[in-house]
Amino acid sequence: MSKTEKITVSLPSDTIKLADEKYAGLGFASRSELINAAIREYLSRDMMRQFTGELTEMYQKIERSEIKELEHHLSKLSYKIAVELAQIYMLLATAMELPYDVDRSLRGKAVKQVNRLKGFVPISKAVKETEGITGTEEESEDFF
């Protein structure tokens, strides 16, 4: 057991009375042991709060790092999807023997649509417009 030092502490009388009533029931040999344990508990909780704050900070850094890695991975996947879509488009244009001017016109309208919608086409709108897309007819201006 470590050396104990006697100090003078001023506490409210109701706190002292409560300590006198409860120390034996809590398993302490004296009121001093109870007060010692209470001080240690308080300090431990404070240290735990500080440690928890440091852990939270580390978790946030790890989370940000993971998010950046996911963004990078999704960016690569988006590029691969764009290449596949371009390849499919070229195959379809070749198979349908689309004239160059029609091909360019469709591409221009597609670029306008994607830019206007920021890449999002609601499925309901896409389904409504599929009948009018043939490559030679004039498409609905509110879609493209």
C-alpha cells in the first residue's frame, strides 16, 4: 500500500454524513478510503473522457481516409462504365449505320441532357421518352 498523507478537506456536513452512513455498505473500511476511491473514480472518468476524445479524433481521421479511398475507387469505376457505354454506343451506331450528322446531333443532345440533369435521368422520364427516340425524328425538347 502506498504512503498516505493527511490533508484537510472542507466538505458540506450532509456529504460527510452521507459518507459516514454509506462507506461500510460500499465495502470500505473507513470514510477516508471512500473519499480516496471517489477522487480516483472522478479522475479516472476525466482521463477516460480525454481518451475517448482522442479515439473519436482518430476514428474520424480513419473514416475520412476510407471515404477518400472509396471516392477514388468509385471514380475509377465511373470511368470504366463510361468507356463501356461509349463502346456500346459506337457498336450501336455502326450496326444501325447512322449518318455522321445524326450521330453528332444525338451526341450533342445527350451531352446537353446530362449537363442539365447533372447525370441523373429519372426512370419515369426515360420510359416516357423511349418511344420518341429513333435517331431520325425530332426528340422532345424537354427531355434532351
